Amino acid sequence: MLYQSTETKTSQEQMQIIFDQLESHACLLGGWAVYYLVNQNYQRSTGRTYIGSRDIDLGFHIDINWSQEQLKNSEFTTTIKVIESMGFNSVSFRLVKDFDIDTGKELMPEESAKLPLYQIFQLYIDPIVDCIHPEIKNLLGFVPIDEPLLSLVFQEKMHKIQQLFGKNIIIPEPYVMLAMKVNSAPRRDKEHKLLKDIADIYALLWHSDTKISMLKEQLFAITPKEKVRKVVQGFSVGDINKVATILGIDSQEISRVLKEIT
């Protein structure tokens, strides 16, 4: 198990609160985007729910030619304000709030200070942009994560619209999510994040609505084949075995699916 049920449940509850307060379409990325792309097929195939996520990744379009006023009034900036109004605090390029890991209860700073670290679940929200505006640090005091592949989502319309929590939510096409996961996996400095990336790559390949042959073709159109091969072949047998245990799927089956793109 990667996450306790209270962690994923709390994450979804906070995500719904955010979406409820946004007037425009939100773009969901990361592990939760994968979950909503594969869960229905995964459940049908395995009889189990696919693993959710703990962190929340949100995507935003930024036009590098925007004036400072346009940037200030952008969906990115207004969403940051919404999240901060919910009690999340900025820590570098992320926003974080503490919860009790057993009950999911929101913790005030003075409450967190009295609890041992293992009792605290830190929920992080990562706002991710398609490009960095030159004035963004002056406006917000930090530089957000940038993911250039997001330009395909916003400008080339490589996305789906899903109804989640009563809202229309933008989710990248499975092959774009695959490319993003291929990009992120080599940079993972925490084991559980790498294992989640491996699980997500497997799940996207085998349980999305797109046939794997088409996924490969679409993926290689936006990400060099050699890069994909290098990343996937870098997954160790030990890591794949751990993912197999987490998912309850034979490790040879996961390896077989991953080899489809190498």
C-alpha cells in the first residue's frame, strides 16, 4: 500500500473544495489524472479500485506575453488565492496543509507542533504551468514547476473533459500523461513517487481506453522513442516487484506491458 485510505480520501475532499470554488475549467494532472483515466477499466479487469494519489497536481496555461495585470488576474493566480484561503501555506513552489493521518482532521499549526511526525499527513498541492512568465516570481514570490508538455494540452487540445465532482475537468490524453510520467520518473528522489510513476505508466498502457499500439504511436510522436526506452529500461527488477505487490498484479505481467514501449 502506497497511501492510507484517509490520505486519498482527504485529498479528494480538498480537491472537490477547490473545484467548487473555481469558475473556469480546472486541469488535473499527476496521479489523480491517471486514476480518473484508468480506474473504470482497472476495476473491470481486476475487481479492485486503482490506487489514488496523495498530492494534487493542477495545470495552468501561462502566456509569456501577458502583461503583469493579465498575469495577476489569470486562472493560475486566482486559483493560488483560493487554495491559500483554504488554509494551505506556500512552501517554495508548493502549497501544503497538515492533517491527522488517522482521522483526516485538518490540523492547525499549534496542533501539528504537538504531534509526532508519523501522526501527520502533509497534503501538497503543486500548481504546474506550461511556461514561466518573467514577472511570476515578482508577483507570487516563487517560481512554479513548469511542464512544457502542458502546451499540448491547452494549445493543441490534447485533452479530455470529464465530469468530476459536478464540474467539467480537463484531463490530458493518456499518451500525454504517459509522456509526463516518463519525464518525471528519472527525477524522483523519493521511492514512493518513483513506484507510483511506474504503476501509473503500467496502468495507462494497459487500462486506459486507448489500445496500446495506438498509445505507442501517439507517445512517440511527442517524446523521443530512445528517451522512453532509456527511462523504462532503467526501472529495476526490485522496483517492479514492489509495484506488483502494491497493485496485486504479477510482476512478469507488469514487465511484459512495460516492454511494449521499449
